[in-house]
Amino acid sequence: MKTIEDLKKLREKVQAQTDLRHATGTQIIVGMGTCGIAAGAREVMSALLDEIAKRKLQNVFVRQTGCIGLCEKEVLVDVVRPGEPRISYGNVTPKDVPVMIAEHVVNGRIIEALVVGKFTE
Amino acid sequence: MHILDLLQNSIEAGATRIVLRIEENPAQDRFAIFIEDNGCGMDADMLKKVLDPFVTTKKTRHVGLGLSLIQMSTSRCDGYLQIDSTPLVGTAVKVVYRYHHLDRPPLGQISSTVRLMIIANPELDFHYIHRVNDRIFSIATRELITRLGDISLCHPEVIGWITEWITDGITRLYGGACNEND
């Protein structure tokens, strides 16, 4: 059984493993307004977290945001790799998540078929 | 689903601290959900309007259909929805159902909601307290961060730990079953 004290051990272990410190990481942002939630944003978010844990990806950060006014294209997921344009994917389902992580987050290849917008910040 | 919707309302109201409390008491036939935030709050005028599905003000707060849907589901189950709010101080939402009412919506995948609230909102101080009869499970972002130091909540090992911690904790509330329906 897990105890809260495990976290201290986990912290020491992770600190020992992390010798490369990146100032920035890849951000994945999921739209979670009423529209996103209704379209299945929670399941997409869960799939993202599971995939990050499974593939042991460090420096990937998942965030949630509200409705951005493209409700009909929910679930919306944005991927921002450091120094690259922000890519918005629309109509994302949990089964798209492993592909998105493998192609875009890990290998930097944008999945054009799912893109609904690109922004340079 | 309603819970995640309410939590998103709190976040969009600029809350930095949210307490989600769930109290299940089958013996007293009561199922209650409390959400308290320190967001921007609402004035009395706005409070009257939020329950009307046809009055949607998207100016300061994106509350539309969400609250009216909750009110509908509580009144169908001999329960009620109560909202108290003070501008600049915060909002407290109370959702009460009769536990044994046939139409009461199940709690659903609450562990998945709690997990994403914590991991996807690292700057938010989220506190979850879940009571089933006399058993309690609680988890708080602040407590996790104190123990993790500069390790990210989104680190793969941390995600794994948090997932298991929440699932185990909630499972134990129900005496071993994954959720109330098992």
C-alpha cells in the first residue's frame, strides 16, 4: 500500500535521475469548458496523463483551459513545443492520443489531418 | 461530469484555492457535494440570473447551461442546489441529493476528475475531501508540492503515484469496490 511518505523517496529518486535540466518543456493544453467536457475532454486528458506515465516522458506538461469559442470542434488539444508554433487539434478522441504523443510531442511531426489552427506566439 | 463543470467555473472565476468536499451518507439518505473557491464571486443580481439557462452572461464568468442542468437533476431527486457568493471573496456551491433516489446521478469517475484537477493545475491549491459514512479520503495539491519540491506534478513517476494513491484511497472508502456501483 502507498503512503504519503513514498513521495519523498520518489523525489530523491527522480532528482538523481534528472541530470539534464530543460528550462522549458512541451505544453499540452486541453479545452475543458462545458462544451469540452461534454465532448469527452476528461477522457482525452486521462489518456494523455496515462500515455505520459507509460512512455516516461519528462518535460511534458499538461494543462487545462476553458472554452475558446470553437465548441463544435471540441475536444480541442493544443500542443506547444518550445520555440515552435502552437498547434491546435480538433475533434480529438482518446484513441488519437498515443499517435499525437508519438508523432508530435516526441518526434515533432505535426498530424495535419487533425489540425484546426496554428498560432505563432 | 457536473463536478468537473463546477470546478472549471471556479477556475475561470480566477480561483487560486478550491475545496471539493463529497459526503455520502446512505443511512441518512443524503448525498452532498460542496465546492468552495476564492474566485471573483458574484453579486446578488448575478446570483439570481445564473440558474436561468436562457440568461448566459459570458462577461466575467462563463456560467451558462451548467448550473441549470445541475438544478434540474437535484430537484428531480428531492434535493437542491444552493449557491452563496460574495464579490471579490468567492463562491460556495452546495449540491444535495437524496442518496437512495432512483434518479440520482452516480458519482462517476471521480478519481479521474481529481487527478486531472491536481496535475493539470499546478498553481491551483486544490483540496479534495471525500467521506463515505465514517471513512475519509483526502488529498491536497499543496501537500503534494511540499513533499515533491521542484519535481513537477506532471513527471511520469509522479503521475503514476498520484493515480494509484487516489484510486486506492477512493476504493478503500467503498470497502474495496472501485466505485459505488461495483
